[in-house]
Amino acid sequence: MRISNFWLYTIMVMAILHIVIGFAYLLYKLSPKKNDKEDEIVEKDAF
């Protein structure tokens, strides 16, 4: 029994979307927050 092109394309699209969403989530979590930058400026001014 052969797998139809529809299911092959559906699985491939889902896998690619999973990878893209994963990278976007990582970039979001690793990006510096606005409050972090303000805290750094205050710490530098204190010295």
C-alpha cells in the first residue's frame, strides 16, 4: 500500500512548521527583555 502525496505533504509541512515555531520560540525566550536593559543602565550609573 502506497502513501498518498497528500499525507506525505501534510506530514512534511507539519514537521517544517514545528522546526520554524521552535526556533522562533527560542529566539523569543533568549532575547533580552526591556527591563533587563534598564537594570543594566541603573547598575552602570551607580558605579
